[in-house]
Amino acid sequence: MARATCPGHCKASTYASYEQIFRVHLLPRFGSSPLDKITREEFKRFMSGLAASKQHGLGALRNILATGRAILSEALEDGLIASNPAARLGRFVFGGARKRAVEFLTREEAQRFLASAKVLRPHRDPLFLTVLRSASGLVSY
């Protein structure tokens, strides 16, 4: 699978993220396949398998798909493939994505946070206090 490049077009942290996704997820699965042999069904199975593994949240799955789609779009633009097998896959490939329950800070964690914030960022103390109070009603100061 060809390497997508974005230096000059994206931030260094974005490029690092793309490179990591390529190295950890895409290269092990598609690295030995010629680009023109990667099918839409194969890419769907790959994404559905990642979702079903429950090892990745929805955001991570979207990033993996977006990176694969971008790499294959470059290959399409360069004339290496006739169509992008990762284009317009839809939401169905994420059906098994891990869902996280929202967990808020306990009263003790919120109080520790505010105590640290007051020392480290005293000018932002009112902001943090307001957010914690409005979000949870846990903190009385």
C-alpha cells in the first residue's frame, strides 16, 4: 500500500497520527497486497472486523477509515487504481464499535482538580469551578 504524504499540507501531529494508523493498522493488513487488488468488500470486512473487536472507539475507527481512504484517493489520483475501495463505505462498518459510558469526576476528584487548578492556573479557577458546577452539581466551594 502506498504511503500518503502530507508534509506542508497538515500539522506535524496530524502527519504523525496518519503515519501511526498506516503502520499499526493498514500496513499489516494490506501491505503485501497490490493496490489494485484491494476490493471494496475486503476493506469493508477489515473495518467491520476492527469494529467487532471492541478494541477501538468510534473516533479511532473513523480515523482509520479516513486515513485508508486518503491513501487510496492518492493512489486513484496517481492512476494506480481505477476506484477507491474505501470511498463512501457508510456507517454500517462501525456497527460493533465500542461505546463508552460517560463518566464524570467524583466529588473528591473534582475537589482535587480545583485545588490543583487554583495553584497552577489561578486566573482560570472561576472557569473550572463554573464548568464543574454546571456539569455535575457535585462541587460546593
